[in-house]
Amino acid sequence: HQGWGEANGAHRPDLDGCVDVALACSPFPVTVPIRRLPLEVGGPFPRNGFLASADTVRGRLLESGYAYSQVLRNYDLDTIAEVARVRFEAVPGPLVRVDTVVIVGAERLGQRTVRRQIGVREGDVLRPSRLNQGQRNLYEFQMVNFATVELAPDSLQLNPDSSSATVLVRVVEAPQYLGEVAGGYGTIDCMRSEARRLDRNILGGGRTLDPQHVRADDPD
């Protein structure tokens, strides 16, 4: 199919040459570049490309703060003309903002430290990339064994209003202290010993202290 048209197949010459499509379902000021979709006008019609294009549109919606958005998809195949007409209908729902951040775990790190590290605040537009970045930031602490930053399940949502959402942060902490002792024999230093005591949360805030002591003894 070499141009833009109506659902009934009527050609729209005024749209020839367009490369972007604006999904104008108010309030939804999001433009999805057509060149970024797996499907191309005039190209082949693979079904996996059709599904991936719908996922691309929804991904753009989610990143714009429409956490409960849906994308309805449909296509018609004309086997005689060998063309396919594709239709995506975006249902964005309301723009969603963070109303509460709930932190589970982090007894030693402390909630203030976790909040500072994730960078997600009440009133922020809910964006998946911000949640993912906040989760990666938590793993910068040696005190963190496991962490997730995600949209809380319905049972933990504090506000039934769909225009706001609760973010759930789970943290599983590692042991605060780690001790290691090693010894060996070398041709130059002869007897050699090493001791290490790691504190992963000295003075709080995820600060790390890692003193090491190395001793070499020459019997001569």
C-alpha cells in the first residue's frame, strides 16, 4: 500500500509524504514516528511486525505517563490487490502521577536513603524508565542483594483513582559486615597473610568502609 487512506480504502492525497502520526485522542499529545514502527508503508506485512508496532505505540503511551493505556489493533487483507490496511486505535486513559512510594525492607539503609537513590517522588508522572533507573540505582549499594521498583499491585494501591498510582519498592539487604582472612607462602615474602573487614553501611546511608591489612614475614 503506497499511501495513506481512510478505513474504507479511499486514498488521502493530502497525507502523502507524512512520516509521523499524531494520535489525537484527547488528552493525548503524543506523536509516534512512523519510521520507528516495525511496519512500513509499501513494505511487506509480517504479522509479528503488526503486533510489534502495536507494542511500540503502547510503549510510547506508557513512557508518556498513561499507565493504563491500551492499543486496539485490526487489519484487513485484500488478497486480490495484495495490500493490507492496518488500524491502531489508542485508548490512553488518564495521565497517571505517583501518589505514594511504599518501601518494604531497607531496615538498615533507611527509607530516606532509598528515596534519594531511586529518584521517584510523589507527584511525578509515572514513567517505566524512571522506575527502571531507580531500581538500577539501588544496586549501586553493596548493602543491596535484591531490589525492585514497580507499580504496586491493586491490593496495595492506596487511592482507587486511576489518575494516581502507588509505587512499591522492595529491598533485600545483604549482611552488613564481611570478614576475610587469607594466608600463603611466596618465594620473595615467604609467609604472607591478609585480613579484610568490610562494613557495607558504616554511619548509615549505604557508605562502605573496606580496610585491609597485609603482612609479609621473612624468616631470615
